[in-house]
Amino acid sequence: MTVKRNYGIDLLRLVFMYMICLLHTLSHGGIISACLAGGAEYKVYSLIKVFTLCAVDGFAIISGYMANDKPRKYSKIVDMWFQAIFYSFILTVILMLAGFGEGITLKVLFKNAFPIIFKKYWYFYSYVLLFFAAPLLN
């Protein structure tokens, strides 16, 4: 069985991924907050941010469209959950042991140990909810 690729959708997904990286760099990377409010750089970066906001929704729509014909795999959601645990808890503990965890408390570690329950990663949390709600929605 050969799967016919839609290169236009693949290209759009790639563009959306780039836009999401740009959005995170502008927002979470502190570029916009480092600019003087009302200055030329602030306006340009804010305009770029406005144009990149649609990328998250577009990426979600494409992911849902591409996964529509495929069977749901519970192993995939478990694998993604372990990745979320690694990035939120294990990496935090490693950095803390390396001496970079001055502001890390037991409460922070507990929340990092259960990223879905405490909605640490909103996109992953939404993905998990939608994954289990998909049979009802379909």
C-alpha cells in the first residue's frame, strides 16, 4: 500500500512550524518585552506576532486532517506523555542537580511530575483531551 503525499499540505505544515518557532521566540524568548513599547522595533515585532498567531490553529487543523483516516494508537499518546514527563520533570531534576535550580520548589517539582493534570503544556493537554473525545465527536 503506497501512501500518496500531499506536498502542498506538507509545505504548509512546515511553514506553520516555522511560524510557531518565530512566535515562541518573539513571545517567550523575550524579544517583544525587551523592546521599548511604542518604538519601531516593538511595532514590527508585534505585527510579526499577529501574523504568526494563526499558525498554531492551522497546525492543529492540518494534524487533525492528516490523522482522520488513520487508526488511533494509544501507544502514541503514551509515548507523548513520557516525552512530556521527560521535558517537564526529568530535565528539571537534572538541571536542579547541576546547580541551575535556585527557584525550584517541591511544589514546582510536583507540578512538573504531572504535566497533564496541572495543564503545564496547554497544547499537549488539549491534544490528550481531543484524542479521547474524538470517537464521540466523530
